[in-house]
Amino acid sequence: MTENLQFLNSQLLNLPADPPPAEHPTPETASIRSERGRSRKMKAEWISAFGKMTYGIYVLTSCHQQEINGMIASWVSQVSYTPPQIMVAVHTHRYSHQLVEKGGSFALHVLAKSQKNFLSRFKGKDPQAKFSALNWTAGKTGCPILSDCLAYLECVLNTQYQPGNHTLFIGDVIDAGILAQGSPLTTGEYEGVYLGKG
């Protein structure tokens, strides 16, 4: 047994080392990077392709002290199993953006296909009107948790990145639950495409 291990170790030590990473980009990569640096705007001919991408449609709620807000979010994804983490992209001009930053938390709600009316409600500008006549309770972080949805995930902000005009908020899930049964609402049922322009 010992001799076998010694033999394996000797073979491993004699393996060729991995080649070092390239210090300079290839001419092709350098050209792409140069082009990307000169023009980082959405091209008209790309819009149709971006429009084919499919996402869920969620209500994101946030709070800071006595302020609350809700907005429609679709650029959402699970990014980790251990620990459970969710990522949501929010435009820097949104009121919810500053609440998530200041409050350090957010909650996401999975809508049913029958809840298209939530889109116009949570696209409004008056935070109080958004929650008017809706049943909700304050979650563990203080973020509103809507009673009328398929599921919710409440998160504490872990970190954030800003690669472009949206901030990627990554939250650690601290609470979650199923509140109803049904099929989730997606951009496939939405008459329009959110491209994140503003």
C-alpha cells in the first residue's frame, strides 16, 4: 500500500506544470476589447435578440426606517445554494435602489400568471398607492411581505456590483415560503420587453 502511494506521488510530481496564463490578449481579443471600450451602447439590431430572453416577473419590496416601496423586477436569479443567495438587478435611478442600499435588505415575490394587474400597480410612483388595499406584513427585515403571491424570498444584502447602469444586489435568503399554488408569471406572458434603458 505504502509503495503504491509512493509511486503515485512520484508520478504526480513529474507531471508537467500548467502553462502560465497569457500575459497579453490575442489580437482578436484585443480588437473586441477595444471596440467594446469605444461603444458600450445597445445596438438597434441587438434588441430583437435581447427580447427573446425570458425571465420571471417579480415584485421586489424594500424598506428603510419608515419608508417602504415596491417595484417590478425581472432580472432575477438564484446565484448560490450554499448559502442560499438571490441576485436582483435594479436601475440606479429607481427609488427602490436607494432603499435597498440604505436598508440593506429586500424581498422578492413570485407572481401568478393571473396577477398581471400587479404590473401597473407596482410601476406607479406613489409608494403608498402601490400597497393600498393589499394584505401584507413586515418581514424579519421590515420589508413588506405580500400575502397575495405564489412565493416570497426575503434577503439580507450581502454585496453589490455595478457593471453597468443597473446594480446587482446579491442577498442572503433568511426567510422564504410558498403562499399559493399556480404557474409563475414570466416575460413570456408580458406584452413588451424590458431592456433596462431607464
